[in-house]
Amino acid sequence: MSHPHETAESRLCLACGICCNGVMFHKVQIRSSDSPRELINLGFKLHRKHGELLFFQPCSAHRDSQCAIYAQRPERCQLFKCRQILKVASGEITEAEAMEKIQAAMAQAARLNELLNQAGKTDPKRPLTKRYEKITAEPVGPFSDPATVQLRQQLEAAMEELEELLENEFRPQSNRRPAPGAHHKSTPFTHGN
């Protein structure tokens, strides 16, 4: 049963988490309005890179497929609205239709995770794109085992399908990657670009 103050946005966000679990983003930039001390107290490991304060995905507050600090999450996370949220808010689609897209993205991410696990050892605490890049950096050529070549092809197709789904159904227009087709070979997407 829903809480009377819950919104479609909060229900969808709490049921999804692909913007938190390393599927959609690699890192999240901290805004000046966020208190680094409070974030650290909430369990975040903050890093300074190129003058920016950030944390890496998967988010340490994303536990059991939900945000453990939803009401206290960083401002960038509070402001982010995926296309599914925006479409529901505008009345373009229903909450149920958005949930179907979320479930499709989660299923595709799970398939990709399964293929990554079959292809080699990767750290599940790293973003999906980084894990994919590590596995695909290992060369596969004409003299490779046919099963390895087939698995690589399945992995590449699964990543392509997931990226297409994220690009077409989840990333807002202002957060879209500039070069479709080279998406998984480039630097992973940042929450806050």
C-alpha cells in the first residue's frame, strides 16, 4: 500500500535505481549546496578529481535495490529526472508504462551482468560501463576459442541494447551522449554533465 504523501516520482525512483547502481552513470558531481561532511557521515566516499568533488557509482547509499537515504540524497540526485519521470509528470505516459520500461532496463542490465560474469572476473562494485570496458579491452581474434568469440558478440550486443534503451528512454535530452555508436567505448557517463 502506498504512503499518502508518496508521489509517482518517488515510487518509480525507489523501484528503479539505475541512476544509482552504476548502470546509467559512472560518477556524480557534488554541488556546492551539499555538505561534504554530511555526505561523509551518510557513508559516501568523496573524491576530488580535476577540481571537482564527486563520488563514484554504484552509490554506497543504494542498498537492496533502493536508496537508503532518499530524503537526504545529494542535491544532484534530487534534481535529476530521467525521461520516464518527465513523461509521467507531463502525462505523456502512465506510471505503469514507466514501470514497464524500468523493468525492461533492469532486466537488460541483469543480462549484461550475467554475460560479464561469464566473460571474466570483474568487480561488481564498479560501474557497469567500467566492467564492460575491462572485459572488452582483452583482445579476441580469429584464433580465439569460438565460445569466447560468441560470448564477446553477445556481450557487445547486450551492451548496445542497454545503451540504446538508456539513451532513448531514460537520459534526458540535456544529458544525452554526443556520439551514438561509440558510447560504450568512451568515458562512462557522469551524473551532472
